[in-house]
Amino acid sequence: MTDRSAAAESQQAQDLPDWRVLGAGAEAWFEASSLSACAVLLGRIAESAGNDGLPDVDLRPSGLRVRIGSGSADLAQAISANARDLGLSASPGRLQTVRVGIDAADPASVASFWQPVLGYRPIGADLIDPWRRDPALSVRPLDEPRLLRNRIHLDVVRVPEAVSSIRAAVGQEPYGVYGLTLADAEGNEVDLVPGDALSADPATSDWRVVFSAMTFYPTSSATRTGRLVAAVAGLADDAGVPLLIDARRDGVVIDSGKDQWEDDGHGSAARFAELAGRVQAAARELGLVADPAGLRFVQFGIDAVDIPAAQAFWIAALGYQHDPRQHVTDIYDPDRLDPVIFFQNLESAEQDRRRQPNRIRLELCVPDDRAQPRIDAAVAAGGQLLDRTPGRIRLADPEGNELDIVTQ
């Protein structure tokens, strides 16, 4: 760490102990006992937002994450003060962000494929989810050719109209076992999956299933956002269904979490549909109209010969958990803020693919003081330390799939 960054971190710890710098802004996590408790803090943030607009607030049954822009020390202090007044304690150790990087011989060409597939916006050298929910993607120059198929790929699920438009835009017909795969000019693959309606019932017509059941309500002010979030949080708490509620300056995404709306999730599909209908009714009582066009789900697939060994590494490195269902290989962020990872069998005979570094690499962005514990846990779980440079540590799982741990 440089003397300058050490001094900045020391000053932050003194003035803003709840907050950590990750990416382009600062973040805090406040523990809470329910979505409704989170909604109270969001309401106070909305009241004070004014012309500056609402910051990104992600509500979960166990707490909420708040993300603000750089240079917003006064806002950060005010949010922390409101959280303390409500009895919500900060937990900076829970802060992290998973991103994805692609190494490419022609970065511009590769980025031009992934931008419409993901529905992202270019910001600097990165492609960014406009709602800042799904992982940012960066494309970097490739130092040497890697011609074989990756062992990491993306699944992207979008509404059917978006999938049809994307296939036309990239000029490809899908291929693969399920007839869903597209690839950029350098062979990096995505399974682009069309979603569906939650049901044929008009009472839930605002909802779409894109592996998760989701809806999005645009809002015209922070006040209306606060009212919607409070209503949805109360309905979810009463139903005992742990919704994900992500409030943004331009609206609110309401999300079940992957597969959690189904029979093997939290209760039955009928129970979730009943809650979805109540949420839809509450939104319409507030005069809100759903806009599902931008709904999206992103997850990562990793090919591995020894799936349990690979899972152990990624669970340790990312702080994830096993999905308890017997028929899936998923691991997931317990706060459901970062993307799901699933594993597929790779034949041991594919030695060349196993030796070739992937062109797609995951990145974990954590506060500086959290990097070494993650490195130690990942190495203890069978990982290998490949390289260490200022602000970036490269690890590999037992199969050779790489992870960069990035610090600020």
C-alpha cells in the first residue's frame, strides 16, 4: 500500500468508520432484523435525498447495503447517524463486489458483442449494468493467444423480446446442447436464455421469471420509491418470504432470488404468486406502472473435473454458501448481492483445455483489510497463489480457473 493510500484509509477510518471505498464510490452495510427495518432507514435516506437523488440501496432480510458516489462524506455521515439512531449497526467486513474480466486480442470487438447481450452501458473502460445490480465487465488486451474453449462461461437470462433483439443485433443463431449459446468473435460464450411470465394470471402480469422472479417499477421521486419499498417490505415480512429489494434513483427492482419462487424455494409457487399479486396491487395503488424490459439475471458456469474441490475454493474465496438442493451444483452469496456460480463436469482427458488460462476471469473487489483473510482461506481450500502486484492478487482454484482479488 502506498503512503498516500494508507493516509487516505486512516482518515476514512477516523471520519467514516462504517464505510469502505469499492470501485468508484463508497459502501456501507447495516445489519437489520427485517426488510421493514431496512425500509425505515431507506425512508430517512429518501427524505434527505432531495435534488441529489437516492443512492443505491439494496435491502435484504438481514440488512442493507448503501452505495454512494465519491466525495459524499456528508451524506455518508448522515446515513450512519440515522442508522445508529435506528439501532442498526455497521458491518464493513461484509462488503465485497464480484466483477468479470475478459482478455481479448481485439477488446473493442469483444466489448461490442457483450454490450447488447448484457444490456450494459459503457463507462470508461468498463461495461456497467445501468441498475448496478449485476457484475461489471471489463475487456483488456490479451497478452498471448488462447484458442481453446474457456472453462468459464456466462448465463444471461432476459425477457424474450430482448433475447430476440440481441440475436438479431449480433447476427447469430444460437447453438449448443440447449440451443442457447452465442459467442463473441474470440469464442467467449454466453448461454442467452429467454425468460417467461410468472403466470397467466393478470394479478401477477407485472412479473417475469428470468431464473429469479422479478419486476421493476420506475419511480419519479425518492419519496415514491420510499413508499413503494416500505409497502413491499411489509408484505414480504408478513408473508415470511425473503424478497430482494433494490432501490435506485429511477425505480425499484423486486426479486425473489434464483429459483426461490418455485416449490423448492421458500414455500410453494402458489404462496409466492400470492405475494407477487399483493406487491403488484400495492404498486398500482401508488400509481406505478411496471417496466420489465430491462430485467436480467447473470450467473457464471465453471467446468471442472473435481467439482467438490473447485466448489470448496470458490466458497472460501468469495464467502459463498452451498445451495442445499441435491440436484444443483450452485454456490451463492448469502446476501444475494453477488452472482450465483454453478459447476459442470469437464472430462479429465481434456488436458489442453485444463492447462490453458481462461480468457474469462472473475474478480473479487474487497476492502484492503479483508484481502489477506480471503487469500488465506482460498489457499487453505486448495487454491494456488499465482501473482501479487499492488492492489491485485491472482489465485487459481485446483482446476486452474483464476480469480483476481482486487483491493482499493
